[in-house]
Amino acid sequence: MLLQGVNYASSASGISNSTGSIFVAQKLLRRAIYGIAIGSNDIMFRETSPKPMSDKAFLDLLISRLKLGLRTLYNLNARKFIVGNAGPGGCIPWEKDLHFLPGGTCARVVNKMARMYNNKLKRLLVELNKDLKGANFVYADIYQILTDLTENYVSYGFENGISACCSTAGPRGGLILCNPLAKVCPDRSKYVFWDPDYQPLLSGMDPRIHTLICPDKL
């Protein structure tokens, strides 16, 4: 998060990687904190796409590709990472309408796979912290934060933790993404979800968001 802005020209640059490596930009890259939240969409779209492999093999593939990406960032001089796990995708309006789920029920198969992925992710970050000198990978439990939010939304000041504020089709507005023809709720601050996908509104979540952006471990 940039509070005072960045003047990229102040550190100079070059077309060749070897040229750029001698400038101050490398120090900025090393000191920066990299936030990564990825994996939820892969898990949610898994159920509507062909399944040429088992769930375990699929999750192992995701983790191996993520590992490669994180190592690439490390080799580019990144050192501080906040890595968010997969959220409870089975609880978003899209999944609720797709599976014709009643009330506050969530799609269990999606959340189960998210938890499986998260266990593998946690082990991966432990491994990377051990193997990559000077690296600091912090595991952010987005799954627990959003589960708490959707189950106890009233205590966070919301009135609706099930439906999308921007709604076009479906009992909970979950079948079509937000668009110019959609109906928007009168007060968006009262809804946990803005649209059918993973777009929870941030009002009422300040303490939880702060714990992710400014963890004590970095």
C-alpha cells in the first residue's frame, strides 16, 4: 500500500536486466510487501469444467504452479509476502443460486476443496520459509475471516449476507454478473456481497482488513 506515492524515474532503469539490477529499485523490491490472494476461482470453476484428474491431483497441480510463481518473485528480489488462502467460495451468491441452496446454506463440495487447498498452501509456505533465505511468507486465513463475516454478518453491521447487492438473475442475484441492466440495492453498505462473485463489501470489516494489510509478522 503506497501512502506517499512513488517516483519511478528516481531510481533509473534499463532495458537489460543487468542494467536495472544496479539501481535503487532493487532495494525497493526487497523492502516491499507483496499481497497475493489466488486460487479461489480455480476451485470454484473446477466443478463446471472437465475433470481429467482427481481432486487431489488438481490441487497438487495448483500448488506446484503457485510454488513456481512465488519462487520466481523471490528470484526477482521479492522477500516479504502475505499469501491469502482460498475463501469459502461455496457461500457466494453464484454458488448458492447454481446449486439451488436454501437460506444461508453453502455448497459443501466447494468449501471442502478450498479447505484441502488451504492445508496444502500452509505446508507450502512453511517449506518456502525454510528453503528461501531471507524470505518471509505470512499465511492469511481469508477463509476463516469470510466465514465469520457471512455467518455473523449482523454483528458487523450488515443486513444481508446471502444475496448480491447488484442483481440481475437468480433468487440471490447470483446467476449473472453485475452489469448496466442490473438492479442495485438501495443501500450497498448493508450487503456483504456486491455482486455474485467474490466481491464482499469492506464496510464494517476494518479491523479484519487491517490485520491482513498490516500483520505483525512482517
